[in-house]
Amino acid sequence: MLFINAKLMIMNKFNYINNKLYCEDISVDEIAGEVGTPFYLYSYNTLLNHYRAFDKAFSQVEHIVCYAYKANSNLSLCRIIANDGCGADVVSLGELRRALDAGVPPGKIVFNGNGKTAGELEAALETGILMFIVDSEPELELLDKIAGKLGKKAPVALRINPAIDPGTHHHLATGLKESKFGFAFDRTLDGYRLAVSLENIEVKGMHMHIGSQILGIKPFVDALEKLVSLLPSLKKLGIGIEYIDVGGGIGITYRDEAPPTLAEYARAVSPLLKKTGCKVIFEPGRVIMGNAGIMVTRVTHVKNTSEKKFVVVDAGMNDLIRPSFYDAYHEIMPVSRKNEKKKVKVDVVGPICESGDYFAGDRMVADVKEGDLLAIFSAGAYGFAMSSNYNMRPRIAEILVKGKSFYTIRKREVYEDMGSNEAVPGWLE
Ligand code: LLP
């Protein structure tokens, strides 16, 4: 059952009152009536609670929380946490600009990614970000050249691939030996030797990010221990490390998973981190945003075939791709609960012309009929952010609730938006 994690239940402001789903103090039904479906719906207080809980859990170590913008880069959502002191982990110029627009000071921005272009490196250098998380030797050399041209020193942390299996979906593991990310563990010291030999590079830190939706503590601790074990050798080389960036990756409850609580995570890694005397950077994405948002969709048809019963809804895989892409489980419940005892086995599917367009397969859900509203939970992270216009479908609205009020924080796209960058050659006009 959803929200089995008691701590999350307290923090999440999506609750049933008299069998009607509320987001904070307003019924989801009422919002749907005004904005139409489908839409993403976020709770201001849930988001802020999540950020504050994360920040507080690490009060024992000097740290910066750099929220991973890729999880959800909506301007208003980013600004809510930026106003509360949250930094940013960005991976593109778009995310860098978004973080600045949200009000994040450059000194709280780290730039990740394994394929940063010369243009991106130059723009971020000009901005004066805290650190580049450098992925490879060629990136170091390119950054050095660009920094030299601009007469600047580029602050860097090397991303270290600790070769640890985080036990998550294979698409979400990033620190395996065969992963494309970072410096192979046994080549890290050579990476640092290169970095200090380059005139326009300033070594500031080390970085790891071993994967996402991680449900155990051990992979984090094992990986961190490997990083920390390098410190004496680096010291011998005369290289001081000011920052250890431990990445993101803490899992959340989608169904009945029991991810480590923030307190457990903090208890496991804080002593290790404290001993190093380094400042710490965290890059959480999902744990901040995931359960701060849901997607609301309406049942278009209920269709019976000889094999199955299909609940066809007005949202599709272009709006929320996680079930199709990772076989991810998202809880689905009616916005108005009627007869909870009567559940039927259905596939909840979208209108896209692909068999992979589904939100649930062979799932026991409440018996719903055409016109009913469904809530797809835990959709705040990697939901809207991964949506597209596939099948020429306008991307859906994003709505923010604060107390009794709701605000459109991204308008539903219209047909004209989708064609706005197209051009027709003269001979076709
Ligand atoms: N830092 C780096 C360098 C990352 O690559 C990521 C996520 C994060 C931090 C944040 O990780 P989180 O705390 O959210 O686990 N689209 C997938 C998730 C891909 C995550 C990519 N990197 C999904 O829908 O599950």
C-alpha cells in the first residue's frame, strides 16, 4: 500500500478526506474541474518539508544540498527550495540558466555530466560556479584550455567510478565498472596527477554518484569508503580535497519499498564524512521531488477484450514514461473512492500507438468507469521532466497547491506551441 513509510506519510500532503483525494487543503476533483486533465499536481508544503528534512538530517556535517535539476526543473518548484537555501546540480546550459533564474547563487551550483561541450564549459566558467564535476581526461584538458583562454582557473572535482553495484534497475546504476561515467577507480590518481599538472585547473574535490532509486545503505557506504581511502595518497601528492560530493540516489516509496530513512542514511555516512574534515555536497533529486507530485488523469474508456480489461486514460507514456521505460511501479488510485472492496484486474493504458504505453499491467485497481479521475502517485520526479510531444500531444499543465490555493506553474501546451520551431521551405509553401 502507498505511503507505508510512516515518516513519508506525515510529510506528504496527499490524503483522502471522506474518500476524496486532497492535495493540502483542496480537493483534487475541484482542481481537475477547473484546469482539465491530465495534469501534474505538486504540493508546496510537501516539497519544502522534503528539502528541509534532508538538509536537517545532515546538520552534523558542513554541507550544501545541490538538488538535481534533472528530476524536475519547473521554475516555481526550483524557486521554492532555492529560496530556502538549496543549491543546484545541473547537467546542461538549460539547467544552469534555470538554477540561476530560480535564484541559486553560482557558488552553490555544481555542473555534472559526461559530455559537456566547450560552449557549456565556457558559459559555466563565466558564471563562476562552485565546481565542475569532471568526467574524463579529455574533459579536463578541454576545460584547462578554455579556462586559459578566459584567464580563469576552473574549480574541479573528479567523478570517481567506484565500481559498486547499487542493486537498482540496470538503467539507473551509474557506478558499475562498465558504466560510462567517471574515472575508473584504479585510474583516479592518474586523473588527479593530470589535473594538478594543468595550469588553469584548480582541484577542489572528489565526486561519486552510484545510481538512483537505491534502497540500501551499504552501496553508499562501500563507495564512500573507497573514495575516502584515496585521501592519504592524494595528500602525498600534495593535493588537498576541500569538497566530497556524494551524489544523489536515495530511493523513495512507490509501492511498499522501505528505503533508508534520511536519519539512517545520515547516521551511516556522516561519521565517515566528518572524519575527512571536508565539506560535503549532496545531489538528491527523487527524494526531494518524487512524492511531492502526482499526475491526474481521466478515464476515457473502459474496454473489455477476451483476454483483459483495459482502463484507457487521457494521459500517455509521453506524459509519464517511467512505467514504459523502467517497468516502474506507480500507485494508481481513484480521486474519489467509492467501493474500495470491489477491485478488478486491469491494464491502465494511455492513448499512444504503442503497446508499451501503459501505467499498470494486470493490476488490481478500484472498479472505475468512464469519466472517473485517477491519481498516479509519486510522479514528481522524472515525470514532467521526461515528457515529450510524442504523437503530437501537447505537454500537460503543472499545478502547484499551497494550502487552499492552487496555481498554474506551467500552462498546458497548445497545438501552436508544438509547431513553433518548425519551418517550411519556400518550395513547399
Ligand atoms: N547526481 C547525478 C550526477 C545524477 O546523474 C543524478 C541522477 C542525481 C544526482 C539524482 O539522483 P536521484 O537522487 O534523483 O536518484 N530517469 C530515471 C532516473 C535517472 C537518474 C539520473 N541521474 C527515473 O525516472 O527513475
